[in-house]
Amino acid sequence: MSQERGTNAGGRLGVQQAVPRKVNDILDLLSFLGGYWPLFIFCIVLNICANLAYGPGVAYSLAVLTDSIIARDIALVWKAARLLVLMAVTMGSLAGLSHFLSSWTLEAVAVNIRRKVISRALRAPLSYWHTHKTGDTVSVLINDTEAAKQGLSMFHGLIGNIGLIVSCVVTLIAWGPATALALLAVAGINTYVGARFALPVRKASDEYQSETANTTSAAAELLTGMAVVKSLNAEGTALERVRRIICRLYDVGRRRGRLFGLQSGATGITSALSSSGVFLVTAFLTLRGRMTVGQAIGVMQLASLPISVFSSLGQSWAAIQQNLAASRRIMDAMNIPVELEAGHAVTEDERPPGDRDILLEFQSVAFGYEPEKPVLNGASFSVMEREKVALVGPSGCGKTSVLRLVQRFYEPWEGTIRFRGVDIFRMPLREIRARVGLLTQEPYIFPGTVRENIAMGNEEASLDQIIVAAKLANAHDFITALPEGYDTVLDERGGNLSGGQKQRICLARAFLKDADLLLLDEPTSAVDAESEALIRQSVDEYASRKGVLVVSHTEGVVAGAGTVLSLVDGKVVEKAPS
């Protein structure tokens, strides 16, 4: 099936070839801001202004205060004190506002990321999920999105710190170029030491995020199959398999922690030595009368800030590497292939002439999930209006594949599938699925009330319409017996309902859709005899008005079919009804 890839995929490839990978990763991270980038820039400006008050502002105030104390000038002391208070209030107010707005912005960005990823995942074809783990996408939604949000937050802080460094260096040059030169020299050493760890930390972070996704996926799969695990008394085996994955995550996390520890220790040592060097230069300049004692105090205050920032730059960059690894996975998730909405709505006048009572028609259809392994090989059959057709055959012969093809979950290798005479791949995807209903072998109950479950996909339906559909599915009586009737909240996966009750709610959902063709995949394989009889009665009534194609081994449901088809060796042949 033709798939829509991510927007401007070719353009992104060209960018990747034109700029280094790191730069492209940063651009990808910043692209998540979308329409919020002006507010994000405003937050950065606020943060820079707060750092100006905290750095040069406080340093100048301390210089004035120190010199006024030495001069015993009380008026100048009060002036310096007022200036210190003003700088403190300015710094606190601007920093608080910056962090509040940035937090709000990044939460909105995270919501947008999760909305886009889940939207893309829901539109992906089923073939995609046969080769990709759902747990990986869940990890992107939770872990990687949170990491990307943290990366943007660190980027916000990093730009603010760079502004602080620039302002401090400019002030130092004004007070004493020698101290500025000493600061730049030791700053280069600090940055080099921290940056040396960037690549190893990035690789370890990539591996850590990957193992985190594997752990999430394994845990989700284990909890999903909890009933089967317990029935097999396989808790120990399942626990051991997950434990091995968790241990791999632990090993990777320990290696990453060791790298962070080495980086922190190395930058801590160089930071302490750098501060000592700048302080000694300041002391010599003061002793020689090149600056006042107040200026010396201000220089020490100014120098301590950029030295601290320079020491953390390498760590910040290494940490951002981890967030960039998450952003790459998010970009991959946003480029998940999606089903193509093709064709246009077909009116009755556009339908080809011929037997208009033919609802569904397969013509020489070939299909398979793997190359050279066809499941269907030249399958041909038809379903008429107001007819119940049963499709039988051994397990694995391709019966369910027929139903998937009708709903355009897959595209046939060869042949044509027509609905009311029109090739379904010429019809819009939403139209064909609106005209075809599906009841799967395993009933799926959504979180929510009975009413919400029946109305899923048809939320505008009134309660009266829902009740009519429930009565057609022989579900109304047991629903009204529930504690809150149609407003009863169902447990996870319908745990407070029997298998037959869940299946009848799903059948009511299909009836409410009022589709032209109803597809049933082993609808009574997991229900009791009473529920089977009620479901057969409901299906037969529906078939008197619409078309029904049922796949089943159960004689009770197959019985009464106007046509019984047998699927053998990829071909469909008609057999006499029993």
C-alpha cells in the first residue's frame, strides 16, 4: 500500500547531508517548539536579564559597598545597600517569571509532541505494527518526550548562562583586562575537560534510552498476557526474562553513571584550580594598585560565576546529548508511515452498470504477509445484498486475511476487491470503513461506560439509538440489570462482564454503525451456548436487511448461511450449506 512518509522527508535528508549530525539533532529538538518559539525566546531574554542583575549588577554593588566601608562613607554604604536590594529583587523576579513561562511552554510542547506521536501511531497501517513493538512507541510518548522537554529546558538555561559569561567578561575587561584574559584561559581548560566526556556520554545515553524502551515494552507485554502467564504457572519464567532486560538497563545505567562521575570529578578539580588562579591574579593587581579592594571583591564575584558556568558547560552539553538521542526517536515516531486516504466518494451514478445486488466481490486476489508465501492465491467470491455468507477453512488458511483486506488494512498483491462495483482502493479510506462493520474474535472493551462503548465511533448517537442497537444484539436485558444500566463504568477490558456479554456489547457497537456489510471473525469462539444462540439470532436478523460475511468454525453461526465458501490452498470454492 502506498504510504505517506513524514513531511518533507527528502528535504530532511538533504539537511542531514549538508550539516553535521549534532547540528541537525539540535534543529530537530528546537523544531518541537513549533508555534511556541517566540515565547521560548522571550523566556531566554528574561533569563539573560536576570543573570545580568545576578552577575555584573551584584558584583558592582559589592565593589561599591566594599569601597564605601573602607572609606567609612555611610551615605555610600546605604546607596550600595539599596543597589544590592534592587539587583536581588530584579534577579529573583525575572528568573522566577522566566522559569514559570518556560515550564508552561515546555509542558505545552510536550502535549503537542504526544498528540502528534499518538495521532501518527493510530493512523499507521497494521503491517507496521507487525514489525514494530508497541512498547517502543509507549516509551517515546512517556520517556523520550520527557527527555526532550528536559533538553529544551537545559537549552534555555544554557543560553542564559552564555549571556552571563559574556556580560561578566565584558565587565572584567572594563575593570582589568588581565583578569579577563586569565578567566578566558582557565575557562578554555574547563570547557575542554568537560567536552572530552561528551561523546562517550552521548553513546551511553543512546544505549540507555534504547534499553529503557526495551524494558517498557517487555513489561507492557508481560502485564498484557498476565492471565496466560498465571494459567501456565510461568510467573518465574516470565520474571526471569524481564529480569534479564532490567539487568541490561542496570548495566548501561551504571556505565553512564561512571562517566558522569568522572566528568563531574574532573571539572570540579579544574574549576577549583581555575578559581585559585584568577584570585591570585586579582590579588597581585590589587597589591600593585591596579584596582581597589572593592573592585577586587567584585572581580572575584564576577570570576566565580563564569568559572562555575564553564565547568558545567561540558556536563550540560553531555546531558543534552542524552536528550538529543530522545529527540531522534521522537522524530522517527513522527515519521511513522500512515495509511493513505485515496480516492473520492462514489455516487450511485458513478457506479458501473451490472448486478447492483453484488455487495462485495473478490476477483483473483493474491495476498501474503511474507514474499513468496501467499496466503490467498487467486481467491474469487462475492457477497450479495441481504445475504449471509459463511467462509470456512482450516486454521491459518487466510480467512481473517480476507476480512483485513476488505477493510483495507492491507493491499492485495494481485487482483481486485470491489464494493458495490467500485474498487475499494479508489474509495476514501473513511468511506469504506464507514460502510463495513467488523466484529473480531476477541471482543475489545474500551475504558468507560457501557453507553460510551456502544457509541464508540458514533458519538453523536442518542440513547434511544444505542438502546435499539443493544436490543438487536440481545444485550439490552443484561445491560439494564447492571448497577447503573447504560451508565455503568466497565472494568479494564470489561473484567466485570462475561465473554458473551462483552461480545454482545461489541455486536451492538457494530449494529449501531449500521454498515452495509458486517464482517464477523469467529464471533462465538469464546462464548457459552446461550450467548452463541443469541448472537446467531442477532446476526440472522441483520442479514435480512444487510450483507454479512462470517468466518467461523462454529456450526451454530454458520448454519443458516445462504452461501458457504471454503478456503483451501489460497482459493475459495463454494460448498453446499449443511
